[in-house]
Amino acid sequence: MDGFELLFYYDLDDGADAPTPQGSGAEIGRLFGTSAARFLGAGSFGETWYLPADAAGNSERAVKIIMNPLYPAKRIEAEISGLQRVSHANVVGFVDHVTVSLAIGPREALVFDYVDGGDLSSKLAIETIPVAAVLPFAIAMLGAVEAMHAAGTVHRDIKPENIALRGGEVGDPVLLDLGLARLLDAETMTLYPAPMGTCPFMAPEQVRLERASKQADVWALGVVLYIMLTGRHPFFGPRTAAKTSEEALAAYQAGPPPLPTAVPADLAESVMTMLSYEPHVRGSARRHHRRLSNPLEGRP
Amino acid sequence: MTLSSEALDFISGRRRLFAVHQSYANAGYRDLLRRVAREVPSAALGSVVSLSTSTPANAAARMALGTRAHIQLADPQLWKHDTSGWPAVKPGEPKKAFTYSWWPSAKPHSAPVDAAWVAEVLQTQRDAGANLLLSATGWVEPSNARKSLDDATRWVQASRDAVLGEPMLVNLAFDLSWLSNPTQRSMLLTELVESTESLWYLRFFWPTNTVRYGQLARADVLDGYAELVAVAAAEDKRLVLANTGLTGWVATALGGAGLSTGNSWPEQAFVDSPGGGGGKGARKERYFDVNVLHTVEHPAQTRLARQTGYVRCTCAYCTSLFGGGPWSHAYAGSHGVMKAAALTEGIISAPNPRASAHATVTSAIAFNARLTGTAALSGNDRPRHLPLWDQLLR
């Protein structure tokens, strides 16, 4: 596919491939006037660090430093604009945008509220989520995505690693990294194909390298919910059984296996609808949010 | 702008809209609206005036005839502009009739957004007396569909930015391929799902060979209409099908938020009309016959009226039409609007609009099936659309 091949599989994160940061905790802590920062994780374009509360009155924060100098400045500006428009309890709070001088040169950094409690990916790796806990999670996440979409912001990289659990509670998720996730479109995939080998949350239109927008977020959230309800990916197995793009699209068109009967009917219907091949059939986050929040709405 | 409770009910999705276009020859419009209001009390009543054939003073005067309506629209009809790409555009003709300062500087959607121009188009609607604004947008080219839709969306956004919180209908005109072609249809439906706009006023350009005063008889297009209104309803969006006549009635039964129609053929359908009575020769005497849900020629109607089980219309226009005087095209058209209103009331006041519409269609099919000999409808009088509607409404 245009010179690079995507592979589709889903393995739970066992921490074996933990990235090594380019920055140092002492350096980043000093730049932000705190004691040593703690490395939280890294993505394709940046690193996230924990900043403890400081003497200046700042509470705990997380800072995402754009390490890749090729990251377009205009995108950062556009995404900050999007972040500033979204205010929702289940969307991470945006604090500031600064330029920091690292040893490797100046880098853009986005500062967010820090959410303590780990992320959904880690939770899924160590325990099974009770079905009863998924509905409040779904309602909270759909509300977050609805708010983001209403503000004209598209995430494009919703996945368990980007969902923090406030206080470790599944029912209180916080969507992270919105904005930076815009990188996952056809344009940037062409620029940066190498890190994009595993894409288990990509919607069909993203696999086809077509324009992916709000409905790609609905798809990704549908995949997350399906995994939470079943413990397995709706379309893909482990790395050893990775699928090509064509195989992935064929699996998408065939549809996911049915959900267990123990899943409440409303939730099951929403999740299966969100995993529809055609974007418009998935329904908006707003529609599913309203439906699950008010089960009687729209019924005869 | 102060809106009535009925208008607010439409905006919030509690009422459907039944809108009547005001013909350029507007004699009797005020009376027609008064009568239509009685036929369709469950709907918000709409009045639509075209700005493309009006001077500012004339537009305001015409709008004043529709003050009975809960919702008053002043449609800039931007698809008529000769840069729009609308295939039936008639260069020069609209310019001659069009006196608004913004008309000469109208641009295709592919041009950069001109916020000042958009604001002027919206203000003109307010000046004319509109109480619900239409976005300053027009024809969406079917070629290079993705880009065309994105371009149109930019102008819709500019209109949204300019209305400063007032309610606004997204006003777009499409080729039928946006309903029949699966790729284009999916794009349009996805836009409908993803958009934050909740009010939509869409029209689809019917083929030139559509039988005048008839209905579309293409299953693929009707399926497209059905999916469009179903998606809109599921997403809690109000989708009004403009200039869609009785096909809009079917769509309303399937979840649409309403329709617009009018006395004349170009008001009943978005078509390329040569104007006048239908081309060469004398204008045909036509009558919308609710017994077959179709507009037939007067002689055919006369034969139908002799059939057992025929239900005569008792509206004021029919009393005059069949009172022995010369045929009145205006009265025949107004009768058609009245029946469309009554049919709309029939479905929107029913607990199950779809089942109600299906019962009406089934009844028309049964009546038509009983016609034999010279009474049997043929040619353009034959209601070819009924079996398709039957399938759609099952």
C-alpha cells in the first residue's frame, strides 16, 4: 500500500518493549521548575513526562514533549486550538503550550493535567473488566468524544493506552493525547510509515488511506469497548496471526463475532453499530451517548 | 428574531414542517396558506419566497403574504447562479431578474470563503422578513464529490459563523447521484452524521425526463431518500426535503422532518423546467387525484370520478374547479397543495406515520388495480411510483 505495508494484530502490552526516553528526568524537571520529572511513556512523535507539584503552586502535571523536529508547527497550533475548545470531565485538561530548550535543541511541549491511576491498557493486561463496569465507562467516553467532536476536534488515535483511569476506576476514564493523534492520517502516514506497523484501532477508511474523521473515533471506541466486554479484539489475533490491510478490510466487512449474551442489549447494540463498516452507519458519539445515558430515548 | 412555539417545536424536533412555496404569480397565496393551515394543524407551517426572482421591495411584500406561516424562508437559490455548476443554469437569465448586490459576486463553493459576502446574503434574508435563515450555499457538484462536499461545508461553516447563534438551515442542492451512487451517498450521510448542524434543507435535482407533476419512479433514488431521512432521524437531525412534493411525503413518513411543495411543477420538484404550461402547445389541464396519489390529466380524472369508491375532494378549490367554469390551473395547483397538506397531517398525526402512509398507498394501489377499460390509467397518467412506495413503506 503506497510503499509500506500495515500489519494488523492485537497483543496486550506486556511492557517488554518499553521505550527509552531521549530526555532526562533531571533536565525536564529543571526546565519546568520542579524536582525530577518521571518518564511516563513515548509515542511516535513525543515523550510524556510526569511533573510533580512545585513550589510555585502548580499541581501535578503531565508534559508531552514533541521530540520529532519534523512535526509541523501549524498542526500544533491547530490542535491547541482544538484542545482549548474542549472542556469535559473525561477529556484531559490542557494547561499550556511552551517551547523548551533540551540538549538536543528546542522542542515544543504541551502541558496537561496529570491523571493518576494508570491507563486502560495496563488494566486490561492484568485483569478482566466486569461487564457491569463497561456501561459507565462507555457513557463517560462517549460523552468525552461527543464534546470533542462538537468542538470540531478529532482524536484519530483512541486506544487503551490513550485512556487514563482516574484513581484507577474504569468508570472514570480520561481521554488523553487528543490533538497529537491527528498525526494518524494519510498524509503523515506517508511521511512516517515506519512506526505505523500495528494499527488495531484503525477504522476501515483509515486502512484505505481515505479521509478519517469523527467516525473513525467512533469505530476505535467501539473496538475498545468490544475488547473490554470480551477480552479479545473483534477482528485481530496476536502478532503471530497478523493480517494484511486487505485481510483486515475483509474482516471488517464480515463484521465482529457476536457479543456474549451477558452484555446488556443496549450496550451490545451500540458497540456492534459502532463497528459498522460504513462510517455513517456507525452513528455519532452523540447518538450513542444519548441512547446509553437515557435507555428509554427513541423507543416506541 | 422571535419565533412562535410551533417554529421552536420544529427546530427542536417536536413538529414536522409543511412549507409552501409562493409562486411568482402569487394571487391567492394568503388564502391558500390559511386553508393549508387548517389541513395540517399538527405541523409547523412554512412559507418560502424565492429571492432569485424578486427585488428587495418585492421580496418583502411577498414575504408579508406569508406571515401566517410559523416559519418564513427567503431562499437565495444560489444554485441558479451561472458559476454554481448546476447543469440547468441559464446564464444571464437570473442576473436579469436578480437585483441584489451580492448576486453578481456569487462564487462557486470551490472559491475561498468570503465572509462579508455570506453575511450579506444572510442579511438580505432578514431584510426580506425571513425568521429562519438558510445558509449561503447552493449546488454541490457531483464530480470530485469529496472535494465538492468539503467545499460546500466550508461555506456552511462561514454561514454558521455569521448567524451568531440564530437557528439556521443548511441549504444545499444536489444531483440525484448523491442518493443513487453508493460512494456519494455514503459521503453525504457521513457528513450528516458528523456535522454539528441540526437543521437541514436539502433538494435533489430530478431528471429532466421526469413526468411533469409526477413522482420519481427510481428504486435506487427512493432508497437513497429513505436512508437519508432514517440516518437524519437516528441522529436527531431535522431534515426537510425541499421541492420534493409527495415524494417528500413518503420521506416524511420514513422519518423526515418535513417537505416543501407548491402550486407549480418547479415548486413541487427541483427540476429543470422550461416554464409555462409544459412546453409546446396548450397547457394541459392536470389534477392531483388522491385516489391514485398521482397527478393525471383532466379527462382521465373525469373517468376516475365515475368509478365506484371514488372519493371526491371537497376543498374550496375543487368546488370552483368543478363548478362548471373554465379550468383554473391555479386552483388545480392549490388543490394539490391542500391534498399534500392533508396527507401530511394524516401521517404526522398517526401513531405510526410509516404504517399510515403505507395504508394510504395500499388503498391507492387497490383503487388503481380496479380500473378497467377506458378508466385504466395509461401513459403519464399511470402511477408508476406506487409499487415502489409500497415496497419502501412496508
